[in-house]
Amino acid sequence: MHKLILFLIFITICSLLQAQNKQNNTSISSETWKILSDVKFRLRDDYYTPQFGDRVKALQGKSVEITGYIYPFEQTRWSKHFALSSLPLNACFFCGVGGPETVVEVEAHSPIKQSENPIRIRGTLILNSQDPEKMIYIIRNAVVTE
């Protein structure tokens, strides 16, 4: 089931790739993204599970701010559930450039307008090492900050 979900996400992202190709493929560098890169993966059962470093564990359940590019799960103008990445769509994790630590799943407080430009959000960081159908980082109750 999670392979089907990932495939659908991949198809959606690739369909939007053309629109974002005009942007450069420079990743967004910030202290938060650097901290989130402190993760290793271990094979358990049939899938890899994240082993979070101490700096990442310290952010569990805390409010974080992060800037990134929106990866919509659905083709709508406004969404409460999407992915946010340090990489633009034309250099995305799903396309093989970055790893799972370069993307977070966002559950917004209210719908956020889709954009080709990076946005900055704030929300509560949840570390996910149990559910392989979700991303390893989830930001809940996210709101756009200026």
C-alpha cells in the first residue's frame, strides 16, 4: 500500500516538475535542515527505519521554523497536507537527488496556498520511526510565517 502512495506522490511531483524547472536547483540551507540531516537508517523487517541523532531527538514535540519548497500531494491551489523540502521540485528527494531527511510532511492548521517559491512555516515537529507510510519528519499545526 505504501508503495502505491509513494508512486502516486512521484507522479504528482513529476507532473509539476515542468513548472518549477525555471527555478534554480539550489537547496535551502538553514540550521533546522542541518539538524534534520542527523539521521541514519537501519534495515528492520522489510523497510529501513530512521535512527535519529541527539540533536534531532531534542526537537521532538517542539515548535520549529523551516523554509522550503511545497510538494503538493494533490493538485489543488490550497492544501492542509503536503510535503516541504529543502530542494526545489526539479531536484527533489523523490527524483533521487536528496534523502528522506530533505523533506518533511506538513499538516497545516489551515489551508496554505501552493507556490513555486519557498515558504516559511512554523509548527510542532514529530519524529516518525514507526509508520512506513508517512515521512520520517512530520510538522503538525503548521502556519506560514513571514
